[in-house]
Amino acid sequence: MNEEPRAERTSVTKKQKAVLIVLGMVAVCLIISSVLVFWVLPGVLRARFKLAYAEQICAYSAEYDLEPSLVAGVIYTESGFNERAVSRVGARGLMQIMPETGREIADALHEPFDEERLFDPDVSIRFGCYYLREQLDRFDQNVAVTLAAYNAGPHRAALWLSEYGLDSRGRIAYIPFGETSRYVDKVLQAEENYAALYRTELAPKTEE
């Protein structure tokens, strides 16, 4: 008379053990995922999105009222933080300033100009921040349009903006240059990564 209930209890116990094993495996997976997300992944991303010249980035970002993470994203995309970088069209330095643009900025800042100065990290970041601020003011503080101007030139960006307008994301609805379209996406993604990975190093300076 007792064998059937005992069999049922045994079956229930086995099911409970199976559930506990599954729950235990889920818990282990969650712990491993947490370790990867909070400890391993940031280290991997920091290795990919390296940071240098944080002091200059923060100082000149503050001077020109820019987000340091945006400046870092531009440098990452433009040169990969290689201060001796030269593009196929002749742009130079960390922020890939064209010599003609560099001369215009130097004139505006009442400074002497030599093309070799564009390889100086301090000069490159300062000139790049000046140019970003100039374009932001020109394009109504729109970061995406400013980045298109930084890559393809303000006259092209203005023309595209006039012809195609803005999409729902606040970006130029159509950019004929694939390189420029990809550039805008890459910088904006890099900006997000630098803001998340270097909150302390790239904290905006505040006036005391």
C-alpha cells in the first residue's frame, strides 16, 4: 500500500534535485557574466579604445566647451592616437589637421605657423578643439553635422544639410560620401565608449 506514494516522493525528489542543479548552473552563469561585464570586458575595451593625452584633452575641451569624450572619439577615429599620423590627403597629427586649416586657425589665434607644429600633440588637440567649436557654432550645436563637416569640410556639410535636411536622429538625412557617413557613426560610437570607459580620466573640468 505504501510503495506507490514512496515512488511518487522519490520522483518528486529527483525533480527537485534537477531544478536545484539547473538553478545552480544559472547562478554560476550569472556570476561569470557579471565578472566578464564588470571586470574583463572593460579591460578588453580599454585595450582597444586606448587613451593618451587625457590632460590636454580635458584642458582644451574645457577651454572650447566640448565633451572630452567627443574629442577622444575624434582622435581615436582620425589617428588612433598616433601623433605622427599623415593621411593620404596630407592631414597631420592626432586630430588630422590639414596644413591650410592649421594656418587659418593659427592666424585666428594670432600664432606663428609651421606645418611641423601639427605633429605636436598639444597643438593638434588645441587646434582640433578650436575647429570643432567653430563648426558646432556654425551648425547650431549639432554634433553629427559637425563631424560630417570635420571629415568632408564645412561647405559640403552645409550643402548636404540644405539639400537633404536632418533625419529623425538629428543627422544629415543623406551623405553622398560613404566614408563620411561611416566616419560620423564611428566617432559617435567611440564617444560613447570613451565616456563609459574613462569617466574619471575624461571628467569635464569644472570651474572652482
